[in-house]
Amino acid sequence: MNFSETIFALASGRGRAGVAVVRISGSGAMAALEELSGQSRPEARRAVLRPLYRSKDKSLIDQSLAISFPGPKSFTGEDVVELHLHGGPAILAALFAELAAFPAFRPADPGEFTRRAFEHGKMDLTEAEGLGDLVNAETEAQARQALRQMQGELGRLYDGWREQLISSLAHLEADIDFPDEDLPDGVAAAIAPKIVALRGEIESHLADGHRGEKIRDGLDVVILGQPNVGKSSLLNALARREAAIVSDEAGTTRDIIEVPMDLAGYPVTIVDTAGLRDSENVIEREGVRRARDRAKKADIRLFMTTADAPDIPSEFADLFEESDYRLVNKSDLAAKGIKEDAESRIFSLSVKTGLGVDGLMTALEADVTRRLDLSGAPALTRLRHRQALEECVAALQRFDAAQEPELAAEDARLAVRSLGRITGRVDVEDILDVIFGDFCIGK
């Protein structure tokens, strides 16, 4: 990166606003504030009122609150200035024109403030990713997970494993490099139990059911059933809005309808599907194919029937598993309802009258909370973390105390390198653009 350039951007939301925050980072930040205001730089980390003037005719752009953060004690590790001013488009356009006219000043690229923070050692890659997740969090669980990661919990876990491996690797390399020294015999054999124990910890971390990734992306809750059993009505009841068209005509829903929602603070996507039946209609057959495909990938499946035909039909009996929910709808029209069993996930409903819907919602909330529990050790949150950890485990599985010392050391070295790539300790240049490119401009 070219750290000789000073960057600037809007750090608050775009559009008209009562207050906008403009961030400036780089060696020219303090001088720019002095030039714009005609006053000396303010005391560090103290908000002061500063007028901002156009250089051409010294006309006032706006009154602002200015805060200076001298490096390295700043977000990016460089000199940083934040200007809090009125959020009108004309004011911001005038300020940006003035900033762009300064030598070696330019608008920031997406994620460039955070990338500079990483490059200056203010955070590791997992913390930077946690910050990005926090900015994009839409549910309480997403925000809590992102905060834990941004505060370094995940990075400290991986760095701890890496330090253990580095210690073992140092002993192995000493045994290789100094064969004539009076070192203990069987260094690799002595290290082997530590390697096995560490490998077990990492494998347990990986066997988390993709919990962290699902908190980021949300669980899929898919509603399945024959036409006209009330799937779309249930979707609307769970979403508390008219998200899907409801009709007495069979086969109204012919495609996937998705409704993201917050369930007990966790992100889920409720999915309505085409009615499962044989059909001569080409479009309906495609809808059924998509419904079956989505069912196979779902986290939670709600199989819906009606009180007059409560059994799972043969059309989708091959999809049904004992852990799935059975929802028997239209119980208000039945002479005799079925026996509910929440433990077996059997629910009697009348979506039309609302009977049983609250009980189903309570059960789903408990299920989602159990699946995505945030207590305990931090969960890995990205595919790249998982891939690096799998590479680390593969290297540790190859480690054999009986093999040549050089080969044992190389396996340990590869494991160290895999862990280092997660936090950004080694060999990450090829992924930096991808990670920080997902950020908004002002971050």
C-alpha cells in the first residue's frame, strides 16, 4: 500500500442526515484540518468546534466538530482526523472537493481504513473480519458474535495454537540443526503427544456444525407439503406480513419464496416452496424440483399436512426424517384433532385462526437458540478459516515421530503456516483484496 497518500471518505451513512462523519487518515490529515479551519490542530482526542472554509474565496463550508487522533494511537495507526458536520449533499461535496485538491490526497477505497489498521498492526485479519460483520449485523446474535471476533477472541485462540506449534517446531529444528549438541534423545517422540492433543482440539473446533457461519448467514427453515395445505399461509403467519400469495387454487406457489427474519435474536430465512405433487405443467414440475433440492439443503424442515389427511404423503416420504417437524394444519375443520407431541415435533395447527402457531414459534425459537448457542468458545465464521484449519489438521495427521526429523519438522511448519494465514501472520497478500473489498467505503 502507498502510505504516503492521505485518504478520506464519508464514514457515516450516505444520503441527507442531520450529522455526517468524514474520516481523514494519513500524514497530511492534521495539516489539512489546519488549512481548512485556519486554526492550529486541536488537542488530541478532544472534540472542538472548527469552521471549515473554501480555499478559493475563504467562504464558509460549514461549522464542524473536529477530533484529532495522532498516530499511532488511532484506528489506522496513522494520524486521523474526524469531522462531524451537517449531512447535506452540497456540504459534503464542497468538503470533498477541498480535500481532493490537497497534494497526495485521494478518496479511500472500500475497506482501506481497516486495511491500513491491519497493515500497521492495530488488528489481525480475524478482528478486521469481525468489524465487517459488526457493520453488517442485522440480529442480536450476529452482533454478539461479531463483537467477540472483533475483540480478538478468535484470533487469540488461533494464535495460542500457533504458539504451541512454534514451540514444538523449535525443538524439532534444534534437533536437526545441532545434532552434535547434548540435546535429549527422541525429541520428536516427546513432542508427538502434544501434537496429537492439539490436533484433537482443532478437530473439535471444526466439528461445530458450521455454527458460526450459520449465525452470519442464517438458518434455512423450509416449509414442505402438497398443494393447498397452507404453506404460504404459514409463511405469512411466521413473517407477520403478506409475503406470499394465498389462494384456494392448487399450485399457486411455483417457485421458492424466501423471507429473512429475526427469530429469538438469530437470523433465519423462512422458505415457502411449490406444492409437492406430480404435474404435467412444465413450470410446476420445475418448482417441485427446486423444492426438493432446497429441502435437501435445509437446516430445519417443516412438513405440512392437513387434519383430514395427516400422514406424510408418498410424494415426499423419502425426504422425511424423524428429526423434522410435522405440522397438521386445518385442525379447526377436523372432527377429531391429532395428538400433539412437541418432543416428537408434531404440532396441530389452524393457520387460519392462529391456533397452535405461537406454540410452533416457541418451539422453533428454542431449536434455533440451541443450534446457534453463542456460549463457550468462539466459533469459526468463514470458509477460509475452515479451509486453513483443515489444512493444519491434515499436516498434523501426517506428523509421525518415527519419520525423518526433517519431514516431521516440515509437517509442523506447514501447520504453523496454515494457522498464520487465518490471522494474517504469513502469506496472506493474495486474500487481502478480497477481505477488505467487502467493506463499505468509510471503513
